[in-house]
Amino acid sequence: MTQEEANAKAAAFEKSLNDANAAISKAATKEEVEAVQKSITGLKEEFSGFAKSEKMVELENLVKEQAESLKEQGEALTSIKMGGKNFENNFYQKVNTFVKDNFEKIKSLKSQGHGLVEMEVKAVGDITTGSATNPDGIPELVGIQQAGASNVNLRGTFVESLTNNVNTSLAAYPYTETLPKDGDFAFVAEGTAKPQIDFKIETRYANPVKIAAWVRLTDESVQDIPGLQSIARDYLRKKHDIKKQQGLLFGDGIAPNPKGATLYGRTFVAGDMATSVTNPNMMDIINAAATDVHVTHNYEDEMQYMPSLVVLNPVDFFLQFVSAKDGEGKPLYPTASLYNTVNIGGMTIIPDRVIPAGKIFVADMSKYNTTNYVGYTVKIGWINDDFIKNQFVMLAESRFHAFVKKLDEQAFIYDDIATIKDAIDAANAA
């Protein structure tokens, strides 16, 4: 090979590496990264017969490093593309792996009579806007038998996935509100003084709350990996989430309880909507409450709140939506069925028995803030006289903050359906 041919071949290899480098930088998934890596392997084989320059070696190493660093990133992006279901499957896999990897240690605790194993599950991202409660897929588990269905039939939860959720390591979680104070902008004539404008800042702190429970395990459950998995990931986790949802909705705010969204909720104020609707139906009631939230503000120029959630008791949902008919006997809301949500005008209407019959909850739930201070944690160990009873204890707990900023309390309404209906009913005009 002549020197000229060698130089051309070297230039071609360098160009190929540059192209691979650019492709790696744009790769979004694990499969795309692996495809570029495969092409690089082919290049190495094609150009293995000549000496590479120092620059080429450096470029080749750079491509390799980028491929490795982006491989994990690609897997994460692929996970995000899969949506909320993957979040819950990820939790299932964590429990399965935790029990599998620590099963021998768990069994050894019995002979030792002491000790503890612990698993903590943190949220996947900094901010979550949704997660699936009931995945329709079955997590894969390699090496051990897959856990069967849970023996308890527990209902799902929905509230936390609608809140503004963040991770934090702060026990006292600070948040700041800015309020206009004095003055405003004005149109001014040439040569005249400009008006002064002022604002004030108020900083408040939210304290964490804890939710916890434990269950005793028999020898049989200790000997059965799927049994441990079922308890950890189904019974305890779902009971934990149900209790947490109850606190996020109805907690009285007295320590150690969180203050629930319905406790922040104010009563309906009809204002100019009073006695304005003839024969109001359920959608009139919902729209009146949503309008009240939207037009109520703490100060002039404040951004309007956008109600996104309505929760009704299933009985009210049936009476007002599922069975509602027009004058010809046709369903007023054909998409409504007893076990489905209804999406109308950008609002999600949910039937759930967490709301008492006769009540309605309307809110912009993005204004309710939750944190993951200490994520959902599972501990397995001994307490008191468990050793002589051949029993274990599995404990589950988490710590979190739950609060609404002072100004944002206007974004929540919790009132009687009948009260709102009477307030807007034209028949009640004086």
C-alpha cells in the first residue's frame, strides 16, 4: 500500500469515527446506541490493517466513552416513553429483586434471632404528573418463581398522581409566596415622575408526616419468596397508598396528620351566577363551581386557577351522569359509565366512594404539593418475643410533606351538591 493510499484510508476511518460520534450524540434509546456501537466494531475490523494516528485513537476512545454513558441514558428515555405503567412495573421489579437478593439474609435472621433488612423506593423523577396504579402487564422475574395474585382485592388510588410531587431531603420544606404590595404601572406624560411599585415575600415551612404499618409473618411466608413479594408489593403497598390518599383528601391537619385537600376546600360562592340557571343539571353545578374557582383571585392580575378534577360519590355519579336522559329518553352523557371517568371541557370527573354521597370536590390539584422526603420503605426483622414464636415482622412506611400554599387555597371547593344547585337555580330568585 502506497503512502497516499494509507493516508486516504486513515482519513476515511477518521471520517467514519466522526460520523459515529455524531450518531452517538443523537441516539435516544438503548437500541440506537447499540446499533452505532455495532457499526464502530465493523469499522475497527475494516481498518485493522494499518497504524492509527494519536488523534484517531483519541477519537475512538471518545466514541466508546460516549456510547457507555449514553447507554444508561437511552434506557431511561425509553422508560419515559413507555409512560406511567413502566413506573409501577419498576416498583414491582425493585421488590422482586430486593426479596430475591436478600432472601438468604432474611432466612438467617431466624437462626440469629436479631437483625434487619431494609428496602427504600424513591420516586423515579424530580416531578411526577402521573403514574399507573393498576398495571396491565406482569413484571419479569428471572431465577425464581413469579409471585401470584394478591389474596386481597384492594381498590386503586388516584390523588397523589395528580398533585405537584417533588423529591426533597429537607425535613422542614420551605416555600415562598410573592404578593403585590403598593403601586402599579401607569401611563405617564413626558417629563413627569414615574410611579413606584412594590411587593412583599412570605416564606413558610411544611413539616413532614409519616404513615406506617407492620404485619407479622409466619414460617411458611418466610420460606416462600412469592409470599413475601405479594405482601411487600401488593398488600402493604396498596394499603399504604389508600391510607395516604385518605390523608391527602381528608386529613385534619392536626399532627401527625396531613391537611387534606377537602379541608383546604372552601364553600361555593355564587356571585353573579346566583339564581341564573333554569332547571340546573349536574354539569351546570360542576361548571358553576369551576367558574367560581377560575374567577376568584387574591389580587388583581393574578393568574387564574384552572380546575382539572371533579370527584363525586359513585351514587351521585350514577344519578347525575349514567342515568341522566334527555326529553326523548336518550343518555345525556353517552360516554359515562359507572366505572369510568368522564372528561368534559378539560376536566376529569371521577366517581369514587372516598367522597361522601351528596358532596362534590372541585379543584386545581396541581396546587396541592406533595414530596418524597423518605420514600416507601420496607423493613423485615424481629420485635419483642417474635423469636420464640418463630415469627417475622414486615414493616412499611414513608415520610412526606403535603401542603397548599396560602394563596392557592382559593383553587379548592368542597361543598354540598344541593347547596350549589340551590344557589344557581333561577327558581330561587327573590
